Amino acid sequence: MSRNYYYLVAGLPDLALDMKKHPMPWSQFWELAQEQLSQADLTLLQQLFLPIDNQNTLNHLLKENKPFIEGGIYSQNEIEEHIKNQTFNERYLNRFVQCYRDESAPNPNLSWEDNLTELFYEFMKNSTNRFISEWFSFNYLLRNVRTALVVRQHKLNPQQYILGNDEISTALKKSTLSDFGLGDDIPVIDKIISIFDNENPLDQEYETDLLRWKYIDEQNTFNYFSTEVVIGFVLKYQIMDRWLKLDPAIGQSMFEQLIQQLKQSYEFPKEFSINERRKKIN
């Protein structure tokens, strides 16, 4: 059963996707969370940062000498130790490490990175917390539909990019219909497709994050002081923080780095000007 945290929730600031600065330092929130949340709920919050640990684990295994990313559950020494002994608290990470060592990917059609992503989603979709389970199911759908649209646009092999073998994943891999034959059963797919029709990848990202933001609000409509409200705050903080970092005023190198991350997923139209988009952000 979800617990209520009246004092903590009452002290949380309102968040907006277009904020120009953090309304509360993350360190301040995290200190309050550690003081007031149960250990079980604190663990749930920590799991929201596992994608950072996923990336650090992958970077270490691939030996690409990429810098360690701060902000995950595990320190650099802990990542190295858990990889060595396969002692992560999250079993999917131990499984991934073993598969990598055995050179036997769970899904041989996917890259190692996508294999890890697939294992991560399976883990989070099976969370004991319904809000988290449904949130990651929603993002799994978002990720797969967007990937399917890119695959279709560039005539790529869907087996190499789309995660899973469930009914929806199969339709995304095989259907030639504009909505993959899923629009009647999953109305949000039409919205995702309409977002993808915008050729500007940064606008696509922004509209997709607005969709995520709206989803959090809808899921918490009748939650007031519960664990789910705290989880929703953290998820919104992550989204907001990402766009604050995208503001070039914070630093040119950070801005260019995030632009490059988007370029890896979407081909920029030739007429797209980073300088023009930068003016929009400002």
C-alpha cells in the first residue's frame, strides 16, 4: 500500500517544463527524501536513475574510455566491483554482464546497448509499484513507436532496433499501416506519429517530453500526498533538468553534447539551423 508524505509533498515546489532555473536544488530535495521516505520508497526513487548506471556499466564493459557519468545509484568503484563479481542489487545487470562475458546476447538481433535497454525495461515494468510499472510501460511504447517510425523512414531492418516480441512490438516490426494497426486500441500512437511529423528533432523531443509530462499529471490526478506524487516530482525534475541543460546559456559544450545525442537518433534536415533553434530556446 502506498504511503502518504504530507510534510514532504507540501514543501515541494511546482515544476514547469519551460523553467529557466531549478526551483529547488536537487541536493535539498534528496536530503528531505532520505529523511522522510521509507527505505522501500527511497529504493523506488533510486531506480529512476538506473539508466545512468546502465550507461556506466556498458561503457566499462565496452572499454571505450568514456568518462564516468555521475548521478546514478553506484559510484565508479562500485560499478567496477559489481561487474567483476556480478553483485548488482538489480538482477538484470548481473544477467547482462554474464551474457556479455559469454558473448551470448539475450536478443542477438539487437546491439549490446539495446539488449541492456530491453532488460532494463523488463525489470522496471515488473516493478512492485504500479505507477513506476505503468510509467516505464508507457516509455517503452514511446521508445518503440518512435524507433519504428525512424526505421520505416530510413528503410532499416526493424528486428535490429525495435525492442521486445510482444503483440505491439510485432505489429511495429511488420505492419505497413500508417498507425501500425494499433491506433484504435492505443490512441496515444496517433499523437506520437503527429509529433514525429515535425521535421525538427529538437521540437520532436520537446513535444514528446510534454506528452510525458501530461502522462504524469494524469496518473496523479487523484493522488495528493502519496509515494506516487513524490515519484512524479522526481520524473518531472529529470525532464525539466534535461531541458535546462539544453539551454546554451549554461554552457556551449553541454549544449553541443546534447545536440549530438539527438543527432544519433534523428537525421537533421539540411535546412535545420542550430543557431535558429538556439534563438527559440532563448
